[in-house]
Amino acid sequence: MTLTSNAAAADTPHPASFVLKGGLFPLTLLEITRYDRTEFERDLQNKVAEAPAFFQQAPVVLSFDTFHEEAGAVPLPELQALCREYGLIPVALRSADEALQAQARAEGLPLMAAGRGKTAPNPPSAQAPEEERQGAAEEETHPHSPSRLVTTPVRSGQQVYAPGGDLIVLSSVSAGAEILADGNIHIYGAMRGRALAGVLGDTTARIFCQSLEAELISIAGSFKLDEDLRGEHWKQPVQVHLDGESLIISPLA
Amino acid sequence: MARIIVVTSGKGGVGKTTTSAAISTGLALRGHKTAVIDFDIGLRNLDIVMNCERRVVYDFVNVINGEANLRQALIKDKRTENLYILPASQTRDKDALTKEGVERILNELAEDGFEYIICDSPAGIEHGAFMALYFADTAIVVANPEVSSVRDSDRILGILQSKSRRAEQGERVEEYLLLTRYHPERVEKGEMLGVSDVEEILATKLLGVIPESQSVLKASNQGTPVIHDTESSAGQAYADAVDRLLGEDVPHRFVTVQQKGVFQRLFRRSA
């Protein structure tokens, strides 16, 4: 799944030994709410028993967005070792906590952009500083990008991604096509493929289309498939927004 | 300057070779020097449909590899003036095709005075199909009024818009849709996709609608491109398509259920 074209590569007289390309890979988040060594190990053991096939060298992103206390106090190397023991390979860290980020750097673990919107309820005293840090993290990780405008139909097999902003499609999206945006998605035509809005975690993102015929729609990771969409709003002009964990489909005025 | 037209589809068996044979013949019959090239290396059938399978001495791959020159490989059609066929290799495979080799041959044909070069693409979206569409100025995307064919045609339209040479240079390939094996009665019954359904999904200019016709199989087996069969509906529809390709505004025939007259019903004449 590449985002950039490498057409020029074929014409260079001395081809480089590598090319840098954009890639999008769905990754599982290990959303950690609290850490106690014995409890964590026991929880891992229970999960492995439930779904052994998943725990075969599965790459995971360690996320502390919903951590109840100071995430910086978590012994990251110990946590990583436990995960590996049970078949989970941490490949990145997602946390706004600077101490934890420093640990990650020491461990050679890359940092992922902090998710927007999903914050666990904090004790009131910690509320203000938490929000400030969240805001700062948002600003540095989401510089303003103009919306991406697509004027021709998005064909089957094509994938269009609007990083840092909205995606506007002035035609239809065919079955087998995939469109993604960090922000909202607007389709002035029929939506027959897959639309994923708020892919970096923006739960306020919405999807608008003139005719809902989609294979899949998703906002910030919560999704609905074709079979759930074939209700009263099928093939109608709709907007989709996220209310908690569920997607709400409402008619466009 | 030669106009390079690729006949492609994505899906197999929808009528690309039939269309390549008919359209190249139609253009030649209207006085334009036309070459038709078979890009289906290893599974060639353009030569069979054009009745020259026994006259193949050198092929496309021979010319790319410099084992023969273009003059030696081009086969002059016996029936139609101005028409030449460049057959594919049956023994090699598609890896023998290179961008430089294909470009060289297309340039040579243009210098030789050819006005139209039709590239008959193989099915799929792999190397052979990609080579056939890469240099195209115009694309005729052939589809049956059937869901998997339409989906595959949509895919190939996407590839034309992103991976052709014109796309790389920021221009557009002129795209046309050709619907083949159309059956108005079945469309009316709701068993088959109609022209408007396909147009809505693919959003591409319609070059023509070729009705399902027994004359196509007959033509293929006889090695006579169906456009020569001026009595058949398919032959006539192809002739209309060629006129539209040349810029004429021709209304679409054979799209609605033909009301059979009394005599036709009595004697059950088939198309």
C-alpha cells in the first residue's frame, strides 16, 4: 500500500539500493490502563489462552492514552520483556508522558503520534496540566495541512489518503477503492468503497456522502460494514459521526 | 503522428481480441494505414482471428530482441488494404517485453506512416497488460454487462489514470467504454446490467454497445473479423463504433428490445 509513486526510479542511470516510500499498515494497539507486574503477566496469560493464534510474534503499539496514573513511572523494559515472553512484539510507543518517551528512546522504541480525543477520566487535580500537555502534543504532531481535493472518480484498487486534513471527493468512490483522512471525508457522489475518517484517532471526524453504498465506513477505528449499513439510509445522502463507540448515521438535510 | 489505441479490459474473455480485429479492420477500410499488435505473449490469438496464423515467420519478441526487423515481422492482411498485423510470440513469455523495446517499435511504426496502432492487451493487470497500455493515447475498455467484468474494468481505468506514460506526464489517456455481449431482452427482465447502470459505475464515455450475436463465433472460427459481416448486428455495431472513434456522432443501435415484425416472428430470423 504505497502513497507515493516511484516512476522516476526506473529512469535513473545508477539505481539506489533503496527507495523511501509511504506505507500504511494496520497495527494492533495494546491500550494499557494500569501496570502491576503480576497482574499484567496474569492478564497476558489469560489473553493467550483465549486467542493463542494472535500471540505469535504479533506487532503491537504500546499505548498509554488511557493510563490512570503517571505513565512515566512504568518500567518500560520490564513491560516489553513480558510482552515478548508471551508473543507480543512492541514496535512503537504512544504516550504524551515525556518520562515514558525518554525511556522509549533509550530502548530504541519509536514514538507514534498521540491520539486525539480518547483521554481517560483523570483526577481533577491532574486535569489542567494533562490537557495542556495533550494540546501541545497535538500542535506539534498535527501541523495544519490544506484539505485534499480529488475531482475524478476513485477507481477500484486505488487508495487515497489525506494526511492532516479533510478529504473531498467530487465524484464517486468505486467498490474496491479505499479513501482515508485524518479529518473529515466528504463525497459528492456515491460511496461504494471503504471510507476511513479520523485515522489518527480524531473521534470528532465525520463522513458525508450523497449516496451510502459503502463496503465499510470507519471513524477513529470504530467501523460498520455493508451488512450493518443496508438499513433505511442505504443509497441516501447521509452523514456519519461517532457517538462514544458507536457510529450514528443520519440523513443530510 | 500515429494514434496509439489500447484495447484492454482487466477481465478475460470479454471480447478484446474480437474488438481489436474489428476496429483495426474498420479503420483500414476507411482508408487509414493501421497496425494491430498482439501483446498476449505465449497465448496469442489475434493471428487466428485475423486468419494469418499460418503466415507467422517473425513475431513481436523477435523484433524487440533485434532478431528480425519490423518489415519482416509485419503481416499484410490479405483481405483489407492498409492493414498490418504484428503477431505475438507463442513460445516466449511476457518478460521479453521491455518499455524501451515496445517504444522503439511504436516509433518505427509511426515513422513508417501508420496512422493508427491498435494494441490488443492480454487479460489481467500484470506486465503484459501494463506494457500494452503504457504508451496509449486512447484506451478502449471492453466490458460485459456483468458485475465482475465491470469491477475489473474499473480497476484497469484506475491503472490507466495512474500508471500510463501520459499519467506520469500529467496528461490523460482518452478513455472509452465498449460494452460487448449486450442482450436488451435480459436487461429488460433485470437479469443483466443495463447501459445506464454500467455508465453510472464507470463514468466513462461510451464508444459503443455490441449486441450478443452468433456471428461473432462464426467470424472467429473463419478468421474473418466480424465487421466484415455487414448483415450481423455485431458487425454493424462495430462499424458504428469505428465511426464514433473517428469523431462522428452516431446514435447507439441494438440497445433496446427490437420489436419483431410479423414476418420475423414467423420465420425466427436470428441476428
